[in-house]
Amino acid sequence: MTEEKKRALLQIESRLRQHSFPPQFVVELTTYCNFQCRHCHHDQLQRPKGNMSDALWEKIILEIVEHKPDAEVWPTFYGEALLLGDRAYDKFRQAREMGLTNLVLNSNGSFCRGEFIDKILTCGLNKFILSLDGFTKETFESIRYTQDPHGKHEAVYAGVRALLERKKELDAEGIPTPTIICQYSRMDENEHEVEAFRDYWLGLGAHVKIREKFTWTGFVPASNLTRQYPFRIACPWANHTCTIHWNGDLVACAVDNEGRFVGGNVNRQSISEVWNAEMKRFRQAHLDHRWDDLPPLCRECIDWQAVGAEFYSPAGETYRSIAAQL
């Protein structure tokens, strides 16, 4: 680890604090997905799969709006939310009507087509992030694997281009639309295409997010990370992100795919109750550097070294961020 990297991580850690209510949420509407991506644990998932109930979604949104309506809410985790069809768009509109102001959706791009495009652009999202991870057909389809014809390279790239064109039309009419972000997760096999990917989508009016390589809790190799680190920081993801599985389990973080650490269940408790009890003790162990008191998931994880992403805008702005708020 370089001294520059160490200084950057220490600067991030210096901004961490205990939050009485989460500034960021990952809410799993569904565990079902039409992709089997190279870096995703989905095809080996052991916990039961399912869809979040309407009642639990409404309960979660009501509490967020009551305590922190500007919290960043991602209604996706280990599944493709748009597989829910109109039910997904209705949930997003419902959340906005209830007072939520910062809704962010991550998607694989297979629904950027036909009638879905206007639904995506007008359902109340603030940001719509397309996880693409490959520029050429060969690289894209080796990483983002699917048998769905709508998920192949040509279809997804054409669909995102159509989405961007339609956004321009709606923007000209004064209709609010989300910021479109094309995301690229660096891996050993795709990092040679990063610049081409970035320049291509910036040229078409999209924002671009480039993520560092990380292991997704040990699932894939990341040559930039090491277990021989000279120091460690408290994990920013664990500190500020409230991750809720479809069944209501509140888990360690946004890569705790199997729910190896469960702080409570928001079907039976409020978010505040769980967040300020078991989860607060969990966060404090991170902040106090009591590594031996952390659950095995955290003790074994090296992905904290890769927090953050590079962001580029069509206007030429660049910045680095790890979350809406720390």
C-alpha cells in the first residue's frame, strides 16, 4: 500500500462518525436476477430468495421520511429490481409521494427498451446507474453473463443510448428525469477498456462512475488489495450504510450477501431500534479499531481498502466519493 493511498484512507476515516439515523440505505426489493455476472455471488446464494412485501417497503419508507427524507435510498441489492415490472415503478413513485427525496436505482440495463424507458425516466428516481463493466462485446459478455437476449452487449448498449436520447427530449420539455450514470467496476480482465468506456459514454451525455477493484467479500480476486496491510481503517460502508434484505433482516453492509451478520429485523423492530442497538455496537467496534470484536465477515474482509469511486460528468467535472454523506 502506497503512502498516498494510506493518506487518502485516513482522510476518509477522519470524517466518519456515529449517525443516530442512517444517511444511506440499501433496500433489497428482490433477490431475483436475470444475469449471472462474473463478480456476483447470486448464482451461489444460499439464503432464501424472495420479494419484499408491500407492507415492509411502506414501513421502511415511512420511517426514513420521518427521520431523514434526504437519505440516499437504493432499492436494490442482490437482484434486478426492474424484474418486478410495474410494481417496481409504483414503489418508486410511492416513495416520492411519501416524501423521499433521494432515490437511486442500480440496474443491469436489460430494461432500457421500449415502454420501459419512459417508466424509468419518470418514476421519481434521482439517479439511474447502469452497471456495464465492459466496453467491447467480448469483455462485456465475459463479465456480465446472461442468457436473456435483452442483456447482450448490443441490446444493452443500444438501450442505454436510447435512454439518453429520450432523457434529452424529456429534459427539453421540462419533465424531471434522473441523472444517468454508466458504471464500470474495474477487474483484472477489463481494466484495459476503462478509458474507452469513459470517453464513449461521456460523449453521449452520460455521467460515468469508475469503481476500484475489490473482492466482493472474497468472491473474486483483486490484485490491488492485500492482506499484508500495515494499518486498517474503520469501514465507511459499515459505518453509514443501512442494508436491509427482502425479509427485513438488517445486515452488516452492502456486500453481506448471505446475511452473515444480522443486527435485527425491521419487520418486528423499527430501523432506529436496530440501528441504535446491536448495529451501533457493531459500528463502534469499527470506529474504535477493535478488530477482534468484529464479526468474521468484517475480520476477513479486505474491501475497505477500495472504498470510493471516480465520477466524471459530461461537463468535464471529476470528483471522488464514497457516499452521499459520511
